[in-house]
Amino acid sequence: MSLAAEAALIEARIRMLQEAIDKADTHIEVVSEALRHLRRPAPRPRLTAG
């Protein structure tokens, strides 16, 4: 295999890995936001006179 062909193969793999990393980053952001939402204290119910 020529060096140019090997370089092209490596570049393609790098692109695939970068896409996988980007997807993982997005998933981590979504899960982190969901966890932040779950950790927020629940609003206290308002007491009404009656």
C-alpha cells in the first residue's frame, strides 16, 4: 500500500472517530442537562388562605 493510500485511510478513520466523539459529546451534554434538571429543588406549593 502506498503512503498516500495509507494517509487517506488514516484520515478517513480520523474523521469517523471525530464524528463518534462529537456524538458522544452531544450525548453527554443532553444527559448532564437532564441530571441538572433532576437535581433542581421542586417548587414549594403555595399556601392559600381558605
